[in-house]
Amino acid sequence: MELSLQRLERREWWLWFCALVVTILSWAILFLTAFPSLFRSSGHFWEIRSEQARWGTLSLLLLFNTWLVYRQRLFRRQRRQLTDVDGEATGQSAYDPSRLDAVTGLHTRASSEHLLGKEIARARRNNTPLSLVAVHLDDFANFDQLHGNSAGDSAVKEFASRLKKASRGCDFAVQLNRDDFLLVLPECSLTDAKIVVDRVGTLQVKCSGQDVTVTYSVGWVDYKRGDVPSDLFKRAGDILRLYRQASNAGGATLLLR
């Protein structure tokens, strides 16, 4: 779809270039018709008067404008067809319950590939920033062992809810596994991404009548020109792997990097 839109855009630019050239030539001819001496009227069939040249130019200009409007409508219809097909595929991918995590309702790695690809294409086309926030719940395996899977599910649900509330309408969150998350922030620099993370706040869960604080480690991945979804997922995975190793070693609390 991206390549088709680029080709369509080039054809539109070429059409507008032709319109500019035709307009300049038409005005030049109309200007010359103001000098009747430039037009001979000796009676030969191939010779025309200035009035004939003027009306002939206006008639050709009217025909060209009609063709120009037709081509513009054709291009608009083609662009609508391309975007509608892509939008339908995106909607099926984004809202298919079978491709969302059963506990949190967040996107999975598989369902987010297409969405991330669209955001990369938009960032490349509009030259806008794109940031990803990688989040790891620290020592979450021990939390499950101490408080049970039910408390762990509650913590994961609460954290997913906080991610949704902290994000904007164009953002989307991904759950890579039980304790690893990814927040995709289109048109958002690293500085803005930190502001979004600050809105998540401290995560506390009720366990046996007590408030237990679940700490998490945060890292940022910035889109670089030429990146594809797998590149961003790989860099985010490397950050989460480091946090997981630090968490297993018992030295991670809240890391901001």
C-alpha cells in the first residue's frame, strides 16, 4: 500500500506540473493575441486572426481543465480504495479478540506487528518521531510465588489499565509476555515518552489485606530512519533482557534509562 500511494503521489505531482506548463503557455498565447499585427489574415486557410487564436486557446484550456478534474477524481478514488482496504485490514488486526491477551486485553506481539509497521511508515513519510517504551515488572516470578497467580493477574491487569490511561488515543500497548510490556508512542520524542511514563505512577496491589508495591524498570527505544518493526522489537527485547537479568540478580527496583 505504501508503494502504491507513493506512485500515486508522483503521478499527481506530474499532473500538476503539466497543468502549470499549460497555464503558462496559455497565458503567453493570450498575451500575444493582444498584438493583431502578429497574425496574418491574407486569406490562406492555415492563417488565423488574433480573435480565432484567443478563442481556440480558451477552448483548449477548457478541455484540459475538464481532463484535469477527471484525473483528480480518479486519483482520489484510487487513494480512497487503498486506504479503505488497509483500514479494514488494520481494524481486523486491531480488534480481533483472538489476537489480544486474554488477561489484559492488550495487543500481543503478533497483533502489533502490522500496527507498528503502519506507524513506522507514517513516521518515515511525515518525518515525525516515534518512540517505544519497554517496561519490565521486576522480580514478578517471585511475586507470583509469594502471593499467588490471582494476585499476579490483578497486578498485570492494573498495570495494563494504567498504561491505557497514561497513553493517548493514537498510542497502543503490547504485552510481550507476563511481565514485559511495550508502549508505542507515535509522534512522540523521548522527552515526551518520559512524560507519558510518569503518568503511570506507582503500582500497588492488595494482597491479603496489605498494599504491596510492584516496581518496574523502564527503557526507551527511539525509531531511526530505515528501521523495520523487527529492529524495534529486537532493541526493546535487548533492554528487557537486561532488566530481567538484573531483576533475577535481586538488584533491580525502578530503573529509568
